[in-house]
Amino acid sequence: IAIDSELIKNNEFTHGLSDWESRSAYVTSSFGPIRASALSNDGVFAAVHTGYSDSNNLGFLEQAIPVPMSRNGVLSALYNFVTTEFPVWQGTGYNDYFQVTLTGPSGEKTFKMAEFLNSSTFEAVSGLPEGVIDGWFPGATPVTGGQTGWRMFNQGALALKNGIYKLRIEVRDVGDNIVDSAILVDRVSLR
């Protein structure tokens, strides 16, 4: 395997969720009115959410990634943080968030990034998929909330060693299980 080759299998979700462990996640070409990023190669992305039931407060994607030789790596992904906590509950204790963690072979955190409701900038969005992501007034249609819009993170100079790494992308409800959030992801890459 070349040093610059992709280490994550099915990193653009072209084959659904194959190669990924998941909870409350699916692959789609739209999340209500939200379409794939212009940078998407195939027009589909993963939607990871905290909806479907009032007892759910966590959604995740996870993959074990073999790194065959030590190297400096680059981790990147396209993402769009969507929440129905916005605008009513922004600035309160209902601080929903998503995070991305890369854990090394010995359990050490090699990379962690997070984005929180209370410190993010959102634009209003209406028509979110009811039942997948419910708002502060369950059953209200159209379901409204906020989205960050498609963004990319790109973290280089990760000192990777030979072994199995674990990549986890998760979204969490904080303070309640009713008002939902989602993380939309695409082009997840570790090279």
C-alpha cells in the first residue's frame, strides 16, 4: 500500500454503510432540502442522527482502520451539522454536539475535533425529515432547525504507527432525547 493511499474503506458511502459499524445512520442523496456537497464525487452522504425515538440520544459511524506502516497521516471529511435545537435552545444547557475521534492501537487519542450547538454558527433550514430528526414541538411540520452548511476539516501531520486505528463519528443529544440533531458526512479520508 502506497503511503498516500486511502486507508478508509467505503469512505464516500458509495456502497451504503458497508465497512462501517453504525447506529441511527443511513446513506442518502438528500436530508430534507439538504443535498450532497458540491465536492461530493457521487452525490450521496451518510446521515447520522439522534432521532427515531425519544429514547435515542446517540448516533454514530465507526470503522477499524489498519495502518500497515508508520507515517504522517492526514484525516479529512466533509460535514454539515444539523440541529432542531436551533434557534430556540441555542445558548442553553441543551448543547448538542458532534465529534470525530481517531484512536490509536494503544487506545490513545490521535485526533479529536468537536462542534457544539452553543459555539457554532447556523443558518435556518426547513423541511427536515420528520421522524429522523424531530424538533422542539414533536409532530410539527415542516420540521425546522439550523445547519452549518457543508464544511471540510483537514488535519495533517498525524503521527500514525503500524496497527489498528478506530475512527468514530458521533452526534449526541445533550439534556434531552426529544429535540434531535444530525451530522451529515462525506469523503471521510485517512491517507
